[in-house]
Amino acid sequence: MSDIPAQDPSIDEVRLIRAGKLRRYHGEGWRQLLDIATMAKNLRDIAYTVIGLWQSFKLLREIKPEVIFVKGGFVGVPVGLAAAAQHIPYITHDSDALPGLANRIIAPWARMHAVALPKEVYSYPADKTETVGVPLAHHYKPFSQQEIREARKQIGVAADCKLVLVTGGGLGAHRLNQAVAVCLEELMERYPDLIVVQIAGRNHEAGLRQQYKKELSTSLQKRVIVKGFITNMHVYSGAADVVVTRAGATSMAELAAQKKACIVVPNPLLTGGHQLKNAEVLADRKACILVSEAKLKQDSRALMPALVTLLDDPERAQQLGERLGSLEARDSAKRLAVLLLEEADSH
């Protein structure tokens, strides 16, 4: 943590407190209670939260903040509870369509709930909820045709190709990788100018490369770019015609800012099922094509019709991207800053 202030001069100081995490897994139900190791960690972390609550009381009395911003995550619980007890106002922020457990615990005493998606999606009181979006790096914006050409040159593909980007998040997603691999040969034969860039995850990169060496001809292998991890995602996504992705809140906000046509395969196992809810909200607004993992289990080629639909009809792909972009709240960081400053000035 000590390197954060050094990397960002806008952060003046970092303080650490104890906090506990409640480990629970979507879809596991009561079976989680039989996992002794997980239950032991949960009990230990209750003690951590009690310690963190005491540390938070002490810290808030020392620094006397006028307002607190709680982004979510388990560390927000002791801070939020201590703030509520001392009548210090705080504002929460939710990037996902489904608020996290930490924010739900401290929600009753929050002054305002800042949210990423239209506020009617959330169960918070409407008069205490404001849509601000997700703060993003300035790189995420719609690319002009010239910027698309430059981005494609940067990643080493032809300016006039069809480009599909596949990303499973920072750690990759094996099921998503395999769902694409099943369709790859047929897809490339259908579209001779197609290039596929697959961000496989560091742990999956070598295996996927070996798989393609066995399954694809040499000529087709040249049209698949496999990466383990990248730091300039905005270049790859900005260059793409279609993006196949998980449904993480920040990733979807970035793609919305770039107005990209997306095929979304939410991870059903993450805590609380927040990716499922994110994807459901976007699909209901016809802002993405949703392909569930359950559908992939039934039909390993389930991605194929969605890819063909968008690659055959660039106009439809553009409309899909426009609808996704219409859900993105502009100037998110500024909106959040204004909320916080207004709250601070009112006291």
C-alpha cells in the first residue's frame, strides 16, 4: 500500500485498518456451511472487523473528515459504521447493478448513494440515489476511423480487417477461451479477413497457444493473436469491431465509453451474482447480446450465432454499441467530486 501515494500525487496519505471478508459463493447455497476452512476464515474475519471498527473510531476522531467516500468492499464496513455512530456523512458508490454486501450493510446511514447505472435499477431510496457512472481513465472514448486505423497499426493488424477482441478479465476465463476456440476455425473460414485477439489470462496463455498449434492450420494461426495480459486494453478494444467479454462493471463501463458492440458472457459463480445482474440489465435495454454459461454448457458453439449476427451486419453492431454507450454517464469523476464537495460544504 505504501507505493500508492508515490504513484499518485493526489493521494496525500494512506492509513490501514483491519477488516473482515465474508466468503460466500453464488449458487453454492447451504453447502458452503460444510466447508470448514471457509467457515473458519469467516469467523476469524468477524474478529478482524471488530478490531477494524475500533481502529476506525480512533482514526475518524483523529482526522475529523467532513465527508467520507465509500467505494464498496469489506474495508468500507467498519469505516461506515464508525462514521454513522459519530454522525459523519458518507457517500457510497456502486459500479455493479447489484450493490455489494458491504455497501448494503452501511446503506441505511449513507447520505447519498452514487450508482453506475440508471437509478431505477437499484433498491436504494430514489431521493438518495444519483447516477454518476463509473470513473474511467481518459483513454476510454469513441475512436474515430483514423484512431481505429492507428490502433490497429499499433497492435499489428490490417486496417481493413474484421477484428474480434475476446477478454475474460485480468485473470482470463478458461470457459470463455474454449467457447471461442470451438468456433474459431469455422469463423475464420467464413470471414477470410477476420483477425481474433484473445486476452487469455497469464495462466491460460501457454495452453491456449499449444491448443491452437494442434487444432489450426499455420495460415489460421497467423490470424489469432493470443495475449496473456495487456496494460493498454483501450487500444485493443478501441480497434475492435466486436468484443466478447465478461460482465464486470468497470469493463462494461469502458466498453460503453467506446460504444463497442459486445457479446457478454457473465461469470455465474462470483459472489452475489453481480455479473449476472449487470448482463441482465444491459440485455434488457438491448445494449448487448447475452450468452449465458448455461447455454454454453448445452451448446459449445453458442457464441457462433452471436458473432455471425454482428460480423454480418456492421450497422446492427454499431447500433448495439450506441445503445451501450447511451447508458454511460459522462464525466463520472467530476459528478462524484461535485457530490462530495457539496456534502462537505453543507457542514
